[in-house]
Amino acid sequence: MSVRRLDINQPDEFSFSKENERWAADQLKKYPKDKQASAVIPLLWRAQEQADGWLPEPAIRYVADLLAMPQIRVLEIATFYTMFNLSPVGRHFVQLCGTTPCWLRGAEDLKEVCRRVIGEPGQVREDGQFSWIEVECLGACVNAPMVQINADYYEDLTPESLEALLEDLAEGREVATGPQVERTNACPMGGPTTLLNGGAQRQTRSTPTRAPAKAKIKTLRKARKGGPDRLIEISGIGPKIENQLYELGIFHFDQVAAWTKADVAWINEQLRFKGRIEREGWIAQAKVLAKNAGGAS
């Protein structure tokens, strides 16, 4: 493990808010009087939450005094566990998994997005919106590659979807957590393949599902003669999104060019987008590309 040091810039003091004082008192009631040091990790975590995602040195001393522990003991704990951030973090703190499953499925490309959009690891972006670090396994290997942003997981990412996600967060737009593709939780792509009897039905009732599509979008069973158009020519569509559109029966520019508002809402739902189609002007681009291609019918 690398050496972890306290940030050079520290606030003058720290104390729990009234609400957190009451919460801490309740925590201490869980332990005998001579064992209250057992509450040190939850109290440090609460202090970090109150301090906007990082653990200042005065907060470490405060928790030590609250638990009647030597301050050096609490400092040892805070510097040992990497869950405690010893320097300020961005309002959106990105923890990018770089362990083998995520690495095999494109984590290195996600790191490049973070470097370009946010900056170097551990640095807070100038506007205070973001910082990021690489972490070890976050336990969502089946949905690799993925990141944790604050308390939420965002999975099945591509460089394009991660960049769009960061932009949406920066602009304060609503974002969907969990898989960023057509997947329910950790089920296989396309839906469950096992436990399809009564057991799966019982599980389905407690699992959120998407509402049935209301749009009458023009889809095809297969591409027209000559093969599908290269939808990746539309700025904002990468190879993965192109394949997802093909799976939905959308193969040609003129199909995209003919989308209605209801169609866009349906595609947004299927691909778990939030306004990306409109923001990147897919329909306008598709109209130009369809015209240049001769407007296949």
C-alpha cells in the first residue's frame, strides 16, 4: 500500500452538526462503556460525509476525543483505510474500477475520458465539480466496466456513455444509475436465461421493469438490400450504440431521420439515455446523411 498523507491545507476546526451529535450518541449506546472505540469507523465515515466527502485532520482529532482514544490511533485508522479521503474531492467523486474484469472490458479507455474531462487522478477539477481515482474491485464484475460516483454505481460503460454521464451530472440533469445499456440489474443482456419458471416469476414481481413502449417507431427485422448504414457516422454514436440500434431494428439513416418525439423517448428509454439524442442532434445529422446516401426507402 502506498503512503497516505494528510492534505497540506486543513480547516481550523471540526465538530459534528447537532443532527450528527445525536446520531453519534445513538451509535455509542450500541457498545459497552469500555468498548466504545468500536464505533471509530462509522464515526469517521459520518465525519467524512459531513465534510463534503473528505476527512480533515481536525475531524480525526474530534472523533478521537469523542471516543477517548489516543489521536494517533485514530490517525492510523484513517490513513490505513482507503475509503477515507484525506484530501478534498469533487462534488461528484468518481471511483473507477481498474481490476481485471473491468480492465478487460475497457477500463483503460474510461481512464482516458476521466483524464480528458476531469484531469489527473486525485485532482479536483477547477470548477469543483469532479475528481476521480482508480480503485480496486467494486463488486460489479458482470456489469464491467463501471464506476462509482458518490454512492451510486454506473455500469456497462463505454467511453461515449461515460462522457455523456459526466456532462449530464455537471449540468444537473437527471441520470439513470446502474447499467447504462439494455440490462436489468445483473441479468444477461436481453433478459434472464435461467430460472424462467415460477421462481423467476416471483422475483420479477419485486424487480423494477420498464413500461411497455408506446411509440410506433419504424423498425425493421433486418437491414435493406446493401446492408445497414454506418450509424457511427452520426456524431455521438459509437460501435456499441450502433450495435444496440441494430438489435432494436434500426439500421438506416432515414429511420433515425423520421423519429418523432415519442420515438426519441422510446429510444432514450431503451438505451438509458437522458436527452442525449436531442443534445447531440442525431435526427438532424441523420437527415443530412440520408439525403447524401440517396434516401433509401
